[in-house]
Amino acid sequence: MSNLNYHSNRSNKFHAKRLATNGVLTAMFFALTMFAVEIAGIKITFDSLPVVLSAMLFGPIDAFCVGFLGAFLEQMMNHGFTATTILWILPPALRGVWIGLGVIALKKAMSLTYVLDHKRPFVYYLVCIVAAVVTSCGNTLVYYLDSKLYGYYTYALIFGVFGVRILSGVICAVLTATLALPILAALRKAKLTNSVAIQ
């Protein structure tokens, strides 16, 4: 009975830490959006860092929530609620789902042990890059829908810089994935990992 209570207490402590960590990561996402640079429809930002961390630590659902809530706070602060608010917050959330699913599907190559201890975790970088491309395509689609609804953007702005938007997204993804590694190492040491992420 005492053994059961021990495991139950341990599980409750982990869930409390997990919830607190996701809360901090959501706040971190929102804070990083304040330092984003946007020029002619091209956004240079590292706000995806907490999404990558949550996906690697806890999987797709947690990462979706971090991206969704962080982007929602940013939208509320800068634009208020509009007909396309949900569309704007979906791409960052889906980035988390993509990376989190990569952790589940590619178990060994995306495990924290492999990613942190291997000198060249190519699969980890590839998953993060593909997630960035998917996010950039999603943002482009939202730009287009916004232009149809509100006439905010021209087609030249939406599609003329599409290639540059993809390239900047890929560069930011590589830098973000690299920045995430020492943070993930510290969090692993603090035992803030889900079993999904470490198998």
C-alpha cells in the first residue's frame, strides 16, 4: 500500500511540475513574440523555442497548448479578437503537434537521450525544419485569407516573398533547435520529462 502511495505522490508531483513548466513555456512564448522583427510579411522570431521544448519534453498535446495559448495571448495584445484570430494561432500550435508527433513516431532518433548525446542529431533538426516550413505555409494561407476578408495585404506581399519567408523560417528553426539543446539538457537533469520523450 505504501508503495502505491509513493508512486501516486510521485506521479502527482510530476503532473504539477509538468503543468507549471508548460505555464512558464507559454509565458516564454508570449515574451519572445515581443522581440519578433517583421518586415514586409517576413517574421524573424524565436517564439517557437518553448514549443520545441514542450514537444520534446511532453509530446504533441502539451506543445499544441503552449503554441496555441502563447499565440492567443500575442494576438490579444497586438490585434484583439477578429474573425481570423483562431487561424493566426493555429500555425504555431500545429508546429508543436508536428514535432511532438515526430517524437512519438521516430522514437529512438527523436528521444532526448539520442538528441542530446549524439553529436549530429540530423533527424531532430529535419523534424524542426519541416515543422517550420509547414508553419510558414500555414501563415501564408492566413495572410491570404486575411487579405480576402479585410484587404490588409496585397498578393505581392503574400506570395512575392513566400520563398524568403520559407528561408527565414528554416534559418530560425535551425537556430531555435540549437538553442533548445542546452535547455533540454538542463530540464532532463531536473527530471522534467515525459516517458514518451525519453524512450
